[in-house]
Amino acid sequence: MRRDVFQAISDPTRRAIIALIALQAMTPNALAEHFDTSRQAVSKHIKILTECELVRQEQSGREIYYHFNPTKMKEIDQWLEKFRALWEDRFSQLDNVLLNLKNK
Amino acid sequence: MRRDVFQAISDPTRRAIIALIALQAMTPNALAEHFDTSRQAVSKHIKILTECELVRQEQSGREIYYHFNPTKMKEIDQWLEKFRALWEDRFSQLDNVLLNLKNK
DNA sequence: TATTTGCGCAACCGATTAGTTGCATTTATA
DNA sequence: TATAAATGCAACTAATCGGTTGCGCAAATA
């Protein structure tokens, strides 16, 4: 089961879930109200997000609050970093950019 | 057919292809030598990358050189931007961060 | 205590995915 | 000109994906 951050954010519903719980921790039921799918479908998305540590849970009685774990997003940012220089004008030393890409 | 940038980069082979052609434009055959799959499989990945404009082609006789199109990667960067403040310590005004997220 | 609520888990289903093989077409080469 | 090389396209396949329904269990509530 491939379960990395890139695969996790490839689904638009999961990106929407991330955007919601980034604002505040939420329960599966509360999350499901924002979508046209069942609570179970949302729970499946949460499970995927939890498995790749983009989300962590906090039990409170019978409710489970899911929190956003921003540190895991760094992985994506770090991958992007290798290419950022290629689209940002302020980098002029293209040679160094390419060198950096090679030593990834 | 959902064909957005996020779905495109969700596959590890496609991310590897991007990393390769970011260094220099390559033909499908040249690319395929770097992987354990067939040339056709690589071509299918290239097609997906082309459809979401992460890659553009340049015909040269019977060969086709595929180039990386970095501007399209901005989309991912812009999405990340909304969350970046959440993992970077230098941002202290969390209220503004959350406000920004709400107005996405 | 009986019932409702919140949740995870399992089974199932149709669509998509990533791979394969085979073939047709165009360009380069012997 | 005949042949080889580079590529795209189509058909097929097993695995995965995103969704569903049904269930069981623990916690809250009437």
C-alpha cells in the first residue's frame, strides 16, 4: 500500500479536508457535513491522511478530533524547493540550480 | 478524466521523470532507460504530464524531446503557501494565518 | 437500564490506474 | 529502395481507488 504525502494530497476531497482542519480540529461527523459523501467515505480519507501523518487524532469521549499536522507538509515543500529556482526569476545562476538538482 | 497537477505528481515514476527532464530535455526512449518499465509505460506517464502542462514537447525529426514546464509547478506552491505559515516558526501572528486560510 | 450517538471496520462495487503486448506511422539509414 | 529506429495509439489486465451499505462497539443520554 503506497501511502505517501503526494498520493494523499492528490485527491481534491482530501485537500478540502486538510483546508478545513487546518482552521480547527474537527470530528468526522462535522467534516462530513461539508461534503456530499457519507461519513464513512470521509473517514476513509481521514484514515489515509492519518497514515501518512498529515493528520493526528485526539480522542475525547466517544468523539475523535482530527488535527492538521503541518510539519508533514514540509516534505512537499522540500520537493518543490528543488524546482522553485526554475520558475523564480530572481535566480540567475542556473548552473547552480541544475547542480543542486543533480545532488538531490 | 481528472487531470490536475496534484494527481500528476502523485506517482513516484512521474516525479522521477520530472526530476530527469528538469535537468535536460529527453526523449521517451532515453527516459525509459532510467526505469524498469517499458517505453510505452513511460510514454503514458509523459502523456499525463503533458496534459496537465507540466511538460511540453519539441519535435525533432522522428524524435520528440520533452521539456519540463516549471511555471505549472507554481500551482502546487500556491496551494502550499496557504499552510506554510503553520509550520514556519517565524510567523507568530496565527490569527492572520487562519484568516488567510478562510479567505482562500 | 434502554436507547441514541459517534465512530471504526468489513464487504462489496464500478471506475480508474499503471502496467503489458501488438500494431501502424513516420523518419533515418544501409 | 528496403530496413531499422522512434514514437503514438489501442486493447487488454490486475490492482487500486473512492464510494456505498451494514454491522458492532463504546460513550453519552433519556
